[in-house]
Amino acid sequence: MIYAANFKTNHTRESTKEYITDLQSKLGDKKPEDRVFVFPPLTALDSFEGDFTIGAQNAYPVENGAYTGEVGVEQLSEFNINTILIGHSERRDTIGESQEQVAKKFAFFKEQGFEIIYCIGESLEVREQGIEAVMEHLVSQFEGIDTTYDNFVVAYEPIWAIGTGRSATVAEIVETHNALKQIVDKPLLYGGSVKGANIAEISAISNVDGVLVGGASLKTETFLELVFH
Ligand code: PEP
């Protein structure tokens, strides 16, 4: 299983350091085949060492240059960061990244050999139209994406389940993940209100290869509850 913590715009440099120190001391007992990722805010990136991977929540698809306010590969390389989240619904919908921009970012970071956790997900409006509409929408989010890329993990995150406390049902996850695996045969994470109370049933689903976690990842106690469930 993969357990990925997305801090979003939470935690400071100091509190991230405390979090990682706590994680380092407790991950010794995790199953060797499990992988843990942490995506802190960009200002908290550092060269942390341990049985986990630190990634960037976002970056601009350049090495460096005149891109005021952005961070490129040069700034990530300082901390040996070569993992990135691309396509999160908050970047698509709140920040306004188009599929074209997302695909451009994907192509650039693929070229750099980054491990890419690529997020897709539908709105409640689309979900209410049924599985065919959901799949049509999800397939459209692979437009311009090389789904054969080796270093590629997909995260299915229904937007209506993110940060709402309402996870997708087991039946919805089973149906959607089975359909997605037919299209993209890559590790497939589920994201959307994953917490201690539902990790056992979600992780038991055969086509769930891991979870991407927002709210429940913010404290080591609640995140480790998932890793050690
Ligand atoms: C997320 O934003 O990736 C996420 C899954 O958030 P939460 O766990 O808070 O629903």
C-alpha cells in the first residue's frame, strides 16, 4: 500500500520538521513493502531522511528563470525532491489549471524523470449522472498524459469527497477503480475523506493500491493510524 500525506497550505517549516522527526521515529515498524509519501508546503521542503519520500505539491515546469512566485526544478533539486503531485482538483478548480497546462506540467516532469502522482476526480454533479458520465470525465483528465510512463501513480479523488468527511462508498470505489484499471494499469490510490474509521474497508478493496490523504494526514497520530491500521 501507498500512504500519501498532502498537507496543502497547512504546517510551517518548524511544524513540518517536528512532524517528520516524529514520523522518522515511528515508521521503523511499517511493512517494508508499504510506501509513505509526504507533500509539505513548498516553504517547508528540506533534505529529510527516513523510510518515506518527500514530494512537492506543485512546481512550475521549468528548470529556473523569470517566473515570479514560482518554484522550478532547480529549487526542488536542492533538497533532492523528485516526486510531484500533478492535477489535484484544488489546482484545477481553485487555481484554474486547465487540462492543457496540467498535461504540459506532466510532460515536463516526466522528462525530468520525476515520480508523478497524478490526480483525477469528478464533481458531485457528474457523479449524480452515473458511472458512464464519471468515466467519460475521468478519461478526459488523461488527455495529453502519457499513461504508459513508468514512474506514474494515479490518484482517484472524487471532488465531493475531498475534505467533506463523506468518503465515496466501497461500491463506488470498487466500480470506479475497476473501470480505471482497465484504462491505466498503474498503482491507483483513492483519496477523499480517508480516515481511521474507513481505512480498513477502503484498503481491503483489491484495486486500491493506496490512499492520498489530506485532513487525516495533518497530525502524525491520525496519519500513522492509517499506515498501521
Ligand atoms: C486531498 O485533498 O487530496 C484529500 C484527499 O483530502 P481529504 O483527505 O481531506 O479529503
